[in-house]
Amino acid sequence: MSFQEKASRGRRVRVRALQTSAIFGAMLVAGPAYAQCSPDPTTAYGTTDCTGTDSDGLTVTTSGSRVVVAADAVVRPGSSAAAIINRATDTSFDIKGLVDGGTGKAGLFFTTGPAMSVPCDPYSGATPYYCVPGSTVTTYPSANTSVSVAEGSTVTGAQGILIRLDTGNSNGNIYATISNWGTISGTAGPAIVVDQTGIGTLSVYNYAPGFIGGMSGAVSYVSNSGTIDGGSNAAIASTNSYLNIDNSGTIRSSGSAPTISSDGSAYITNATGATIGGSSTAIRLSDSITLSNAGIVNGSVIVTTTGRQSSAIDTRTGTINGDLILGAGDDTLQARYDATSGRISSITGRIDGGAGTDTVEIGIDSDTTFRTIVLPTNFERFGLLLSNDAIATLAADFTPTTSIRYGGSGTLVNEAALVTVGPAIMAQFGAYGPIFDNRNSILATLSDDSSYAVSGSRIINSGTITANGGSGVSADSNLTNSGSITASGTGASVSYGNIDNSGIIRSTGGTGLTLGYSNTAVNSGSIDGATTGLSLSFGRLTNSGAISGGTTGVALGGTLINTGTGTITGGVSGGALGRCWPMPGRSSAQSTWPRPIPTIPALIFSSIMAAASRARSCWAGETTS
């Protein structure tokens, strides 16, 4: 080997050695992946991707920014206040890896910018309200953001997610939406903390198999099909004026705090197979509650309102393993019933309706006979919610303590002698399907004529119904009477539908029967009123019985067909809508007044009829229309 060749080879070895040293030095400098969120700082309406390990955190200050934390990425705070901080609007965070704030800092921190003094410029939109051009005004920035935590990913820290206004901004608002399939946890208490005043809101969607270690603060909406576990703290402790929870998963806690609490009102749905509770108090509210429970509530439900806010609890297909204590509103409880004990069976503990006028409604989905009803403490009204065309029968030995309401689809049969102060039987508002069938006696003492002893959609009476101080029967669509209805107010009223009366309908102080509209109304019995026998607004009634009124037999606005055996005493009145003439084959000699000449125009004929009919009776076989 020549000298030149040896020299060249030496140079190549030294170059390679320097290259190797440089590479090794670069590796030493790089160490673990660092500052791996890029671009950092973020850009407006751009995307920052975090891969590897970012140990100095990320702060988002640009509107519309999107941050994606990859599945193998780790983001830690370093010297920052949290692993990831958001101060901007219209931002989104897609977490597929680990965001870890450590023991003293939050994983995600959503906040606002501080208040700022800016020149007044109402026309450019720089100030949100009118001001004097040239002056200086203070603006309070707000922020809105959304977070998606993927299955298998984790957001953790002293708080997994902390939402709090900037200390220099007292009037801004933060609006946040969290969608979780992974794990959100907090080492210093609840996983999600909303330290927020004003009208900002937080909506949380926790999907199976997602896990959230509790939440507190201004929480407004929670949809859960996964698990929310507060541990020794509350699972959900809201300071908002309203809280909406839709649960098909598990919401639990194990400490002394209620599993769910709110400083305002709450709307809670607990689906079939879902569970709420674990603490001795499952739900505690300072305002009203609307609870639809088809699952299990383990613990008491307590409402402490002293105002008139009304609560509604439906646990007909679910169970509350604890007490139900309600506040001062006019509350409604819908529950299952044990026919043997006469008590509610879907609540295992004490039931107290509190102040107000409270109603308990029993769900009936199969034929049931009632012999006794034990109303819970401070409940004043009792109702039946029928389904599956069930028949609920009040047995002969049934003794009511209050009015009975009913609704749904089915039939309520009365075989008892009911005596009530106030209405005896009332249909639930909007109940246009159920039937009430009275086979014994009802005596109701009422306060005025606007109250009815019995009201409903379809009513059958073969017994006696008596109303003192008020009206007898109000039927929305159908009344079949073969018994006796007597009232000091209106005897019976049918709004829109049919009536078949073969019994007695009587008013001792007003109108016997008021009929709004009917195509197939029939009377073969007796209708009698102290002032008016029948008030027919529209439609048609066929009379083969007796209709009488102290002042007017029939106040007519529709069509009255008086058959061969029918009598009307007290005259017929109705102005232009009331017209009377003999049926074919009848002679004018059978009338108490002269018949009109057929060629007289109808309007003149009607006027003559209206004036003359006040002092006459319609004979059998006449038609009035």
C-alpha cells in the first residue's frame, strides 16, 4: 500500500469517526422526545398534532384550532399550569393518547383570556354593544370548546378537566362539550371540575365503556351509558340552576355525599337496566325534580324546596331502594301497587309528599280489584294509570279517602258507594280513551257548578250519581246512562260525541243536559232541568222519552227529532237555528198554535217560530230543527 493510499484511508476513518460522534451526540441531545406538539404555538383554524412525549405542555390561544393527541403520545405540563391549556374559542381536542397533569395540575384546563380595555368601535364589531366612539370600554372574553376522549385513552391530573374563568375576567363565559369513551380521572377529587359562574354550560356525553371519576360545578347536561363513579365524593354535584341527566349506564358513589346533587331543579331519566346510587342518599335537590325511573335507584330521593315548585316521579317500572321525601310543591308520584297490602311497592322506604296538594297515581297493566288504598304521608289525591286495556275495579267494600283520578287505556269500574267532598271521579288531563263504568252510587259535595262529580271521556252509568252544590257528569265523547244522574248544577254535559239516555238526568237548579255536538244522541228516558231541559248546540238528538224545563224545554241550535212517544215540556227556543213543523202525516190541529204557511220564506218562518215557541209544547211526532 502506498503512502498516498494509507493517508487517504486514514482520512476516511477519521471522517467516519467524526460522523459517528456527531450522530451519537445528536442522540444524547435529543434524549426522550421533547416539544412533540407541532406546530406550537398553534395557528388559527389549523391542526396541531401531538406525537411522542411532550413534556412542556401546550397552550392554545388561537381561534378555531384543533389539537390531536395521537394514540402513542404523552402530554405533560412541565412548568405550565396544565398539560394542555385552552384560552380560545371554537377549539376542539381529539385525545387518543395520555394527557397527564400529574398530582398538582389539571390534565386539560379550559379558561378565558383576561378582561381587556379596548377603544370603542361599535361599527366594526370590536365592541359587542353600543358605546361612545373614541371612548374606552372593557371586554370580557368568552371561550367555547369540545373534547373527544377515545376508548383506551386517558385524561388525568389533580383534575382530569378543569374549567375556570381567568382570575382577571369576572364576566366571561365558558361553554364546553365533553365526549368520552376512555378514562377521565382526578387525583385531588372529581375528575371534571367546573368552577364557573354566569351562564356558561358543560355538557358531558359518557359512552360505554367510558369511565369518569365524578364531576362537580356548573354541570348542565349529562348523558351516560358508561360509568360515572364519584368514589367518596358525589358522582355529579351540580351548582347550576338546572340539571338534565339521561342515564342508561351506572352513576354511583360510596361516600356520605349524595350520589347526585343539585342547587336547582333536575330532569333525570334512569333507563331499564341502569343504576343510580350507592350512597345513603342517591339524589338530593334544593328545587324540584322530574324523575323517570325504569331502572334501580339505590338510596333515598330527597327534595328540599320550600317554594311551590312541583316534582313528578314516575317509578312504575323501576325501583327506589330508599325513601322518597318531597318538598312544598303540588307533586305527583306514579308507582306500582301491592293489592294485598294496599300500599306502593316500587319504593321500599318512607314516602312523604311534603306541603302542597300531592297526587299518587298507580300503574295498572292487568285486571286488578281494589279494596283498600293507603295513601302515603301528605298525599291528598289518588289516581289510576291504566294500560293494556286493563280493568280496575273498586270493590263494594272499597272506602275512598279522596277523589280518584284515572287515565290511560282501560276501564275503571265502580261497585262501591263512594262519598266524597270534592269531585269523586276525574279523568287525567288529556285522557281521551279510558272508560268509567259506575254500577253503584256516587255522592259528591262540590263547591260550585263548574265542578263535576264525575268527569271523563267515555262514561257508563247504571247506578246513581248525585252532586250537591255542583254539576253531575261531564263526558268528552260518550255518555250511556240507564241509571240516575241528579245535580244542583248541570245534570250532565257531553262536549263532542254521543249520548244514549234511558234513565234519568235531572238538574234541580239549572240545565238538565248540555250537548255540544252529536250525530247519534238518543233519549228514551227523562231529561229534566229547573230552567232548561236540553241545551243542544249542534248535531242531532232523537227523543222518544220526556224532556222538560221550568223555563225552556229545549234550547235548540241543532236538530231535534221528536218521535211518536216523545214529549217536550217548556217550549223550544233557538232563534234562526230553531225551526219546528209537523212530521209527515200529522195534522196542524194537534198543535197548540197555528202552523206557518209553507210558502213563507224560511227566515220569516224562523222568526215567527222563535217568538211563538216560548209558550208552547212540542207534541209527539213533531220534528224541530
